[in-house]
Amino acid sequence: MQALVEDFLMHLRLERGMAEHTQRTYAALLGAFVNWAEKEGLGDWRQVKLPDLMRYLEHERSRPLHTEPKDSPRRLAPESVYLAIAALRAFYRWAEQEKHLPANITESLSLPRRWQRLPKALSDAEIERLLKAPAEPASPRALCDHAILELAYACGLRRAELCALRLEQLHLEAGFINVIGKGNKERVVPVGEMAIAALQNYLHRGRPELVTPKSPGQVFLTQRGTAFSPITLWWRIRQCVRRAGIQRRITPHMLRHSFATHLLEHGADLRVIQELLGHAHIATTEVYTHVAASKLREIHRRFHPRA
């Protein structure tokens, strides 16, 4: 069973060009099912029937979380069950198309309704505090952190895109960068003057101090001269948030949300925001219209005499 999963993951990697994070998620979800199936005496995918999938999903809904004590009442979130079903459906769809399995038994599995969480954006005041230029003389690390924050907010990049950004993708004199997003899709994103200044400052004064003979071509380097991992980048941004005196929990993705929300609030067209974010479907971008509407309601409530 695991061998067929490996073939599917190779299909995702080589033919679909899926992001590494998505590949790891699918590998973990399908691996969990294979482990459960083997314990249930199912050693071949052809033995698995729809009732078996239903039993597995019920098992997932009711089992205690691995990170919680055994007597904890907390259970798997609906979002996690949604992902498990999505992974199984994608696998079976591929297996049927490739004639590995005679039928796609997951067609009868319905995805649970997902609660739509509105993206959280930073306020203008929080952005100003977070993007404040480092005091001189600034260390290479401080220049790198500042350039990361400026670029993340100026271009709405994903965390993985920030980590993977290479020097040849920068076209600062022309005022834009090339971004390789999900599914290896390339897009062109303009860069504002303040982000360009922060990047040039880092490239001239900071990055040369971080480079080692084994350093890769990524723009942003750690103090060891290596490319950032997503976890390291998150940790560095959290440290910047703490130094800026911002109390609430802020993630790298919130800078991307702030980029989109602030563009919409200042009149940008939704289709343009979709293109800048690299969303494949406009429905993904439309969540920001709910954010803008909620802000309008709040302004109306605060300032209208009969609100």
C-alpha cells in the first residue's frame, strides 16, 4: 500500500508540481491511513471498501490528539478531517486514472463544511512599528530582518516564497520581482520604494557579511550563511514582533493578509489583488471582501448617530 502512495507522491512532485508543504501533508495523511489499514488487516488498496474509509474517518474524529493527554476531551478539528478526506479523494482519483484501482470509491465521500475564518491583518500602527528601520549601526542580521519584513508586506509573499527567493529573481532597478509560487507558477509583483531601499541596503551591507563559500543563491541568508527554512523564518519574524512591542501573536502569513487587505481598503481591484497574490481562483481572494465589509460595519457602528 505504501508503495502506491509513493508513486502518487512522485506524481504530485514531478507532474503536478505541487508545493513541498502540500506533498508532506499528503504523505502524512495517507501514511496515517495506511498504518490504520494494516492494523485492521487490510494489506492491499483493492481490499479497502467505502465502509472501511468511513470507519477510519470515524476513528480519526474520535481519537485523542497525539499532543494531548489521553484523558483530554479535545478531538481532531473539522479542518483536519477535511484534509484527510481531500487527500484520500486525490489519491483515489489518480489511482483510478492510472488503472491502479478499478474504481474511485471516494466519490461518495462528502467533504465536511469548513468554517470560513477571516484573515487577520495588522493595523497601520502595527505595520509602522514592525517596519521601523533598524538603528545604526545595524548588524547584517538586523538588515536581513528588515528587508524580509518590508518585502513580505510590500509584495504579499508566502513564507515559502520568501525562503526560496533567489538573487536572479530581483529586478529592483525596474521595480519588480519574479515570484515562483504554488505549482511552480510564476508571477510578476511590483516592489515599492521603501522595500527596494531596504533590500538594496541589505544586499550591499548585510548579505556580503553573511555569505560563505557554500551559501546558496537565495536572497535571504541566516547567520550561518544558509537559506532560511520556513520554521526559522517564522521564528525570526516572531522575534521582530516582540522587539517592536506588539503583544498579539503575528505570523508571516499575516503580512500577506495585510498586503491584500490594505490594497482592497484603498481601492485596488480584486482581480489585480488575485494576480499579485498568485491565487488560482478568484474565490480564494474574495475572502478579503468580507474583511473590508466588516471594517465598514465597524466604522458605521462607531460614527453613525443611529447605529
